[in-house]
Amino acid sequence: MDLHEDADKNLVTATFELPGLSKDRVNIEVQNGNLVVSGEVSESTENSEHGYSVRERRTGRFARSVKLPDGTKVGCMVYLALSRRIVS
């Protein structure tokens, strides 16, 4: 997670790198003055070779929260970017 504050523009940007996660597996919301980003990873691969089968599974959940600056007007001032899509 990278945070950047631009005091002149009164703007705080939080950038999250979430490799391997599709947009529908990530939740972004504001709770009690905190920006909360959470999601779930679930993937499975299977490989059969020379009579052997190898199956690997990876699952896990994550959540990160960032305290928003005092005075943030959540309803009309906070815009969240997920990849190239803007969520408001």
C-alpha cells in the first residue's frame, strides 16, 4: 500500500497492488472514518504428468484500513480507483 498526500489539492491517494485478484474479489468501503480494502484469494491448479497428478490450492483473505483525515466529506469527496475504473 502506498499513501500520498497533496496538501495543496487537499487530496490523499492510497494505491494498492493486488496481483491476481479480479475486481469482483475486492471490496472497497468507508467505515467509521476509515477506508477499508478487503478481498479474498481462491485459486486452484492441477497438472497431470507421467501418471502423477499435482493439485495446488491457494486461499486467503486480507483487509487493510487507512484512517481518513479529519473533516473528510465521505459522501461527495472520496473517490476510489480500482485499476482503471472509478468507484464512488
